[in-house]
Amino acid sequence: MKSIWIAVALVASALSSGAWAHGPSRQKTTEKIEINAPPEKVWAAIADFHDLSWLPGVAKTLGSGGNEPDVAKRQIVLDNGATIDESLFKYDAAEKTYSYRIDNVDVKVLPVNNYSSTIAVLPAEGGKSIVEWRGAFYRGYPNNDPPPELNDDAALAAVTKIYKSGLESLKKKVEAAK
């Protein structure tokens, strides 16, 4: 009986000491915007995986593979010269949606790991559109006790800022092209 109590005490001690602690949790964010244009017009502005002319902070995009899932790749060159490498893994023109992942990014540029995202154009009342941009990712620092610039809050803030500014810019571009 004494050995059972010792075993229980050891397990309790391990649990309370953090020996069973796990690393970061997957973070998720979704941003949406209504655009005063039909879905076909909005989709035309974002349908080319290699064209990010609507996204602030992007100097140019280099790409290959068209819009072919598991073939298409793009390298985003930011205004500051930093790069982000991405690949397309799902593309559905009929549904006006595509999904991609980041293959390579310096966490100093974007504090995330294992990032994937989907952008979709949905019909809204009155001939308008809703653009929904969803992302899932881990923070830039994969271990416990991350520095502030690589923690969950920093990752969420960075991705949310990109989504909000991107969607606002897309709205202005599409609505101005009437």
C-alpha cells in the first residue's frame, strides 16, 4: 500500500511541477469585410494567387505554377526587402476561395509558425460581397515562456493587422474600379 501512495505522490509532484506542460496552442483568427461590388468582380481582384497588388506592404510577388494546388508557389517581397514563401494547397474558382500555407518566413518578419490561411468571397445582400480571411498558426516561439515579440498575442496581433489592412485595401481598390 505504501508503494501505491509513493507512486501517487510522484505523479502529483510531476503534474504540479509542469513536467506535463505542453507547448503553444494553435491560434485562429477571422476577419471579414463587406464590399460594394458583386462577388465576380471581387474574385477577379484576388483570384490570381500570384497577384497581391491589393495587399499593403507588398513590393512585388514572384510566382510559379499558376493557381494549381500543390504546384503553385509564390514569394512575397515586402517593402522592407524581407520575403515570405507560400504555397497553394486548395483552389476553387467556382466557390471563389483558395487556401495556402507559409513555407518559409523569418519570425522577425511575421511571428508565426505552421501558418495556413483561406480567403473566400461570399455573396451578400444587394449584390454586394463579403470577403472572409481566416488563418490558423502557432506563435513564432515554439517552446514555453516565449519572449513578448514571439508570443501568442504578438502572433495574433500581427496576422490580424495584415488581414484588416489587406481587406480595407481590397475594398478601396474594388470599389474605386466601378
